[in-house]
Amino acid sequence: MRASLRLAMVALAFACGTGAAHAQQHPQAEAQALDLLKRGIAFRTVAGPGNQTPAYAAFLKQTLVAGGFAEGDVEIVPVGDTAYLVARYRGTGKAKGGAKPLLISGHMDVVEAKPADWTRDPFTAVIENGFIYGRGAADMKYDLSTMVATLIDLKRTGFRPARDIVLLLSGDEETAMKTTALMADRFPDAELLLNVDGGGGALDAAGKPTYFGIDGAEKTYADFELTVTNPGGHSSAPRRDNAIYTLAHALTRIEAHAFPGQINEITRGSWEAEAAKAEPARAAMIRRFLANPNDAEALAALRAEPSLVGQTGTTCVATMINGGHATNALPQRATANINCRIFPGTPVEEVRQTLATAAAEPTLTLRTLDSGSVASPASPLRPDLIAAVTDAIHARFPGVAVVPGMSTGASDSMWFRAKGVPSYGVSPMFTTPGESFAHGLNEKSPLSEIAPSITYYRSVLTALTR
């Protein structure tokens, strides 16, 4: 973990690289990005009473208009206690192969943070030892601020894209995702979408870059509720058909069920990159899995590793149980929640039926809960997207592997992929894994990433809007 100013400066040295790279920095945009980030953290954009997401959206609109966007090209749409923002950077309409817009997505909301639990006030930006601390410092007001500053900098320098660039900022990505669904409905006819809340690079403990990932797919989130009911009775007269026991037996059978191994174009690329740097025994198991996704020995070995199991296919796990109504009564009801992360292309209903079959309990009901998620296919590995990102990354870190990946979590991208818009997580931030504490206590990000992020965004946006 980079916990000192010295190591932060190491990362900054990597960011600057050669004199040519240093000359491409944009000090005005960098200063604005930091100001936006500090001021953005102060908005408590948390779902529920006192949600300041609409106020944060108003602040961003004011900033974009002051930076050269037409008033009518920046729209805030209220949705319940939150809102979403749409900002259109108008192009010439002369893009090669057509002028469909390029979408950029991110979110303004953050997860809850209790000040009493934090070392510092989560809604006051604090800069220490080369890091900025605060809720949203990593997820995701950092990338949001650098992207907004980049778009304003492009306006300032007179850049005219050949296609429209449309910035879409959702207001409830961390909860119901209603705003994202509405935006995806509005913009189904786009060239592609760049999600700055996904992807990114990894540094080792010495600050050396190891790889850069592009999120080209994500698993479908689904919750299933298992329920067993029973007439119950007095606990002094136990019966064999006990609701809690029946549920427990069904859960044990579900635990034993093995979903098949699955691979797509995105995960094949990430597995190949993993094999290239793995020690021989691990690399051999990965290559066996690539040759045959249902090689039992290889699948078991990979699924034994928490960092790899999510990439092997659909996973389901019990996460909550509830049963009984009194300490001296036989249970009349017992329920359990099964949380699944479903491999792209696998229907949710198919997984529900698989779980029902695995449970092998006719008295059990199994229903799909409304999780605010939607199934989405993997996006194709577009040569133009890969080239644009690779060029931008290699301008900073020559030769670093650029690897496609599948997210096991959920992001705004899934709503656009479900509408047929190829979507990619392309955040330029390089961090040491585990250092940011996103969603956790004392969330932070290194300030050394601001300058290279703006250079990267300028490079990628200009390449994809010719």
C-alpha cells in the first residue's frame, strides 16, 4: 500500500514519464479537477432524507455552462429524491462511418458514510500525504471531476468532435438505478459508451504498473428467495416436517451444486493475461480451463481462489436466512436469500430453475426478487476502442498489458448494453489493489492520478470522435 508521500511521488514520476508526456499536461484543467473533487465530496449525495444529489447536479451544470456548454445543452431531470444530468458537447456531425453520439457515463451518488465511524469527516475533503480522503474520493467523484474538467478543457482549447459527446451522470447507481434505466431508454442509438466508473490500472507495492483493465462485460445481479411454510405447532411435540430443517437441507443441496464453467471473448482475454504472469502450476490450470471450461480439476482449482471464482461462470451463494416466530413454537415459515452473479448471456429464469432443481424440495417456493438489475451481453472487443485506450495508456506506461475484463459487480453499463450500446469501463486511474477503500472507511485516492487522467481522457475522446 502506498501510504507515504515518497511513494505517492513515485507514482507521480511514472505519470510524468518523459519530457514529452510532461509537456502534454494541462495545469488549468488539473486545478479545476481538484477543485471540483474537493467541492464535490462536500455534497452528501446519499439516498434518503437529505439527499444532495440534485444540488450536486446543479453545481455541475453551473460549472459546465461556465466552462462553455450552452445552457440548453445541460439538463437536470429530477427522479424522486435524486436526479440525473445530461450534458451534450455538440460535434460537427462528420464522423467516419456515421455520427452516432459517444456516451460517457458516471454517477453522482455515493454510499452512506457515518462520520462517527471515520477518522475524518467523510463529507469534508482532506488532503494528506498525497491522497485525498472523503466519501466518493474513489467511487466515483474523482473520475467524474477529472472527466468534467477534461470536457471543459477541450471546449477551452477549441476542440470540435466529429460526433456529439454526451455526458450522462446518474443519481442512484448505488441503489435502485432508476435514473440509469431512464437514460438508457433515452439514448439507445449511440456509437458506444465509455463508463468512467469501471476499468483501471493496477500498481504493485513499489508503484510499478502491472496491467490496465477494460471492463467489457459484467455479470447479472439476481436475488432469489427460498421459502418453506408449515402448519407449525407446539415445540413440545416436534414433527419431522420442520420448516427450518427442510430449508436447511435444500440449502445444503444448493451448496453442492456446481454451475458449469463459462468463457466469452472478454474473459478469455483476461484469463490469457492471468496465465502469462502466473506461476507454472496455476498457469497450467488456467490453460486447461481455457481449453475445456468443464475440466473438473481445473475448474475446482480456480474456484478455490476468491479472486478468480467469479470469472469462471455463474456463482450463487446463500446470504441471508430467517425462520420461526417464537422460541417455543415449531416454525411456520423459513426463508433464505440466494444471491447470484450470472454470467453474461445466461437468462435469470434459467438460473432460478436450476436452483429449484438443485434444492430438490417440492414444498419449497423459489421466486426472483426485484433487484434493480437487468441482464446484459458482453460488449465486442472493438478495435477502435482497444486502440484508443492502448495508445493513451502506452503514452504513460509503454508496454503495459491492456487486458479486457468482466466485472462481477454491477454498474450503469449494463443498462446500456441491454439496449444494444457497446459499453466499456475505462477509468484511467492506477492504484495499488485494496488501497482506495471504496464503499469503506476512510476512502481515498492519490492526487498523482489527476494529471495523467486528464491527458488520457483527452487522448481517448479525440481518437473516438474523429
